[in-house]
Amino acid sequence: MQGRAYVYNARIAREQAARRSLREWIQRYWGGAVVPAVSMMLGGEKLRREDVEALHELVERLAPEEGTPHDDH
């Protein structure tokens, strides 16, 4: 308590909470399939070239190396 006000702090970081919530949503509505979930989120919107390039870089970074078994946690 600070003065007469209660001060609350989050138990987990916003990013961690968002990641957990998104993971649960993808599992619940899409059976864990990421591509249909991302496709629905984009909703047919035209993406800026910078967004497409950033998404491409993200996919490349997240893709398993060749010969590495894929883990479906």
C-alpha cells in the first residue's frame, strides 16, 4: 500500500500472458494449427511490404534446421 492507495503488480509479464493466451486460443479454436489462425487474424488484409519482410524473417528464424526433428509441444 502506498499512502492510501493499493498498488498491484502483475504476477507475470504482459508478453508472457499474451503468449499463453494466444497459445490457448490457437489450441482451442484451431486445434493447434498456426497457419489457419494467422490467416484468420490477417483477415485478407493487404500487408505492407515491410510487414511481409518481417514475417518472412520471423518464419525463417523459427523454422527448424534441416534434419532437426520438429517438436509439436
